[in-house]
Amino acid sequence: MFELFANATPNARKISIMLEEIQKPFKVNYINLEKGDQFKDDFKKISPFSKIPVLKNTITNQTYFESGAILIYLADLSGKFYGHNKDLTNQWLMAQMAYVGPMLGQHHQFHYYNHGRSKFGEDRFFEIAKFIYKILDDHLSKNEFLAQEYSIADIATFPWIARHTIHDIGLANYIHLSRWYEVLKERPAVIKGYDLFLDKSYPPEI
């Protein structure tokens, strides 16, 4: 029913996890970022900013770009994982899209992939990453999940926290965030959707 244009990035893994959660059949079209597949004309037609993931409904031939929009589409389509309070789910989903993902992504670039090239960048985004961990930990001290019940907000956030080993912040220091992370990583659909890319020979994750 679906074709997922993706590679081993947190944003792509959001969608593979969601597809596994709602049990929709899909095939993966691997986009080799290192070779520049994302900049090819055919791909740019379905992804204006040359970004992955893109999801194609093979029945309607409609394509969807931007991971948050794709999650909303799949939640609406399936009637699952939007939660009873859509406004709350949307807020935490947008927080991930606008802040958690972009800021942790910058932390990856300065701290891990380009360490030593900009002390200012490393220090700035390391502190922001710690701030994100604290905010999430504080919130999860009062809530089982980000939007009170398991939803696309959690699915969107999990792949970014799953990179905690390269953040060098110490996930174990954040008791409630750690509890949330351990619960999610044991879900069969999360395991299958996240591990989909692990045995592939792709360029380093970004």
C-alpha cells in the first residue's frame, strides 16, 4: 500500500515505526544521501527541499513529504496513535519538529560528526541538548507519555533520543526520560521499524 523513500535517519525511522505500529504494508526505496540521490530531479518532484522521508500511497499515487505531516496523515488514515486530545498531541509533535529534532540534529553535527571545528557550536548545542533532556524528563515525571497516551508525538521523538549514546549527556541521569525510552524501545513495532535500517550498508546517519 505504501512506498517509503528513506535512509537510516531519525526522521525516516519515525515513519517506518508508525507503519509497523498501524500494520500497513510498505516497501522501502532507499535514498543514498552520500551519493546525492535526494537531489535528483525525480526525487525533487516529490520532496521540494530534497529531504527524506517521503511516503507514497501506491493506491492513490499521492505522495507526502515532511515527517510530521506524514505521521498526521497516517494517524488520520488509521484512526490510531493520535490520542484523545489531538491538540495536545499536535503541540508535542510540533515541539519535536520545530525544536527537539533540529537542535539535537545540530548537536550531532557539531559534537559528533564535526568535533573540534567550532567550539562555539559544540558548546551551544551541547547546552541546548541538555536543556531538551531536562524539559522532557520534567514533563515525563508527571506523564506516562508526551501527550498523556502513546501517540505520534512519542513516535516522532523516540528516534532522536535513541541516539543518546552520541549525545554524551547520559540518558541514565534522567530517570523519567529513561523510563519512557525503555518502555518504547520494547514495543515490537518500534523494534522492527527502527531496526529496519540497521543491517544495510548506508552512509553514516545524519
